[in-house]
Amino acid sequence: MSSVRICFVGESFVNGTGDPQCLGWAGRICASACNLGHDVTYYNLGVRRETSTELKERWQKEVSYRLPLEHDGRIVFCFGVNDTTIENGKPRVDFETSVENARHILKVAKQMFPVLMVGTAPVADLEQNQRIARLSTAFASVCDEIDVPYLDIFTPLQTSEVWIKEALANDGAHPRAAGYAELAQLVQNWQPWLSWFK
Amino acid sequence: MSSVRICFVGESFVNGTGDPQCLGWAGRICASACNLGHDVTYYNLGVRRETSTELKERWQKEVSYRLPLEHDGRIVFCFGVNDTTIENGKPRVDFETSVENARHILKVAKQMFPVLMVGTAPVADLEQNQRIARLSTAFASVCDEIDVPYLDIFTPLQTSEVWIKEALANDGAHPRAAGYAELAQLVQNWQPWLSWFK
């Protein structure tokens, strides 16, 4: 049995916004690990509307505070969708800066803790999804380059009936319980996540 | 239907440490509110081992970051048990400082947001419980003085078979799912909490 403390860091999709069960995908995968007998301390540090530029300034202090070095601390990141939202005629964070932010955040983080990166989720807007898909591909390259496991969730969720249907019926971006459960399944079956509980 | 964003701020009991369902009492009461049709964004800012002295330096930045003024933000505090732990022959935070910390934190917080205070929970150690009970009474007075609703959970949980049994079988302090569900019931039936969802 492993005893770990995990910080989930990112935006509203990490927070689980829209899930009436208040677990999101992060809570679900930690509960599953607990039910298999693992001792998991679950810290959810998802913040609504946060861009990667904002996250870059925030994550280290909040994470360090929760993961003292005498314990087995881990980080799972998941961010980027808010960067692609159009405001005043342009994305909130331009593509190159998003990629640079991801590289910086992940490089610093992996010197401190084991790190995983869960990719960008699709929303119910075809145009924004093009920008999200491009970012997901670029994040995958960055992660490959610096040796951080990356999970592409855009591809499977883009064709998920539940994810898109719940997002459309909600606010156009966030699903409800079934959508988060579907995303949780993807992460839960992912080898790099499973390897944390061997 | 109300739309609120709530930060739960405090120690491991806020985090829900020990609950294999990864909800704790805070997640349970937010899920209940959601199931009644309310739109609740749930931010859990519980940190293990944190004293009130540490919390005093931390809460404001993390809360302000999550509760932009254009949204309906709220705070529920629950802290103090770690103050009463003996280290090097004395409590980690002495009684007078704990009380002063609570007064300071709550005074500042209530100028910014609607605030509730959930009291200190008993543990499975009779001696420490005497210090916890004393703190709970003092916190109740402070809250009365500065007009913040305070929920005494020490009295009911002290005689709760589930709470004490689960804490004993676990690590001596934190219950499992049933204990947290019992605490959730106490908060959920509390008038000041219910009044947030009228």
C-alpha cells in the first residue's frame, strides 16, 4: 500500500466545475485509489478561469505548502483551455506563450516532484476546439521533450457523446457527473497514473 | 436557485483526510446543495498539519485568488485542532495565541465575504480533547463577539460512536466516510449554512 499526497493543479476542469457530486475527475480517481487500499491525500487546486500565465505565478507556492518534503508528494497538472478563449478579439493567452508557460511550469515542477500532465479537454464550440486541439498536440511535444507523461484527452472526449451533450446542456464547457466520470476512466486506466500505485 | 463560490479553509478535517470517498464533510454538504438545484463552486483549502498561526498567513491570498468580487463568494473556516497538539512538551500554539489568531482571521474575512465558522472536532485522545473543548468554547465567544455564526461540533461528536470508533481504527484523529457523513449532517442542518441557500 502506498501513501501519497497529490496536488491537482489547473483550471475549472480540475476543480470539477459543473459536477453536482463535487468530485470531478480528480476526486473520482483518488477515491478509486483509496478503495483499492491506497492512502491518498487529495489536494484539489483547480481554479476557475485561470490561464497558464496566471497558473505559472501561483502553483509553486500553493503546492510547496501542501507537499512537505518528508512526505511522498506528487503533482498532476491539467490546464490550457482558458488560454484559448477569445477576449477582445484574441485568445486570452497566445499559442506560443501557452506552450512556453507549459514548458516552464513542468520543468520546474519535475525537479521537485513526480509530475503527470493531463491534456486539454474539448468544449462545445467547434472553433475553440481547433485551438484546443492545437494546444494539446503542442503540449504533448513539450512533455515528450522534457520527459513528463502526457495524456491526450482531447481525442477521446471530442467524440464522447456524454461529454459534449452534458457540456451543451450546462454552460457549453463543463460537463456534469457522467462526463467527469468518463474523463476519470481515461486517467484511471493510464499507465503513468497506475504506476504511482504499484 | 443561488449561485455561490465557497472556500472551505482550515486543516486536515477540512481536507477530509481519512475519507476514502475523497469528499469529507465539505464535499458532502456542497454535493447536497447541488442536488437541491443550487449552483455551488466548491473550493477545498484544507491543509494537513496547519496551525492557526500558519493559516493566518496563508488564507487571504488563496481565497482572494478564488473569489473574484464579481461573483458571490463565501468562506467557511474550521481550524484549531492542530494548535492543541503537544510538541516538545507544549501545545504547537498556546491557547491565547489561538484565540487571537481566530479573532484576527475572522475579523478580516468578514469584511470581505460572508463567513461561517465550524468548530474544533474531538480526537481519540482524552487529554487533547480537554484542550480542544476549551478552544471550542473560546472560539464560540470570539464569534459571538464579532458576529460570526459558530457551530459547536465538539459536543455532539464527542459522544458520537461512529466518529470516535473510526478515528481510533484509523490514526487516532481522522474518521472515515461515516464519521465525515455525520459531521456533514451537523453542518447541513445548521441554520446559518441553510440561510445561504434560501
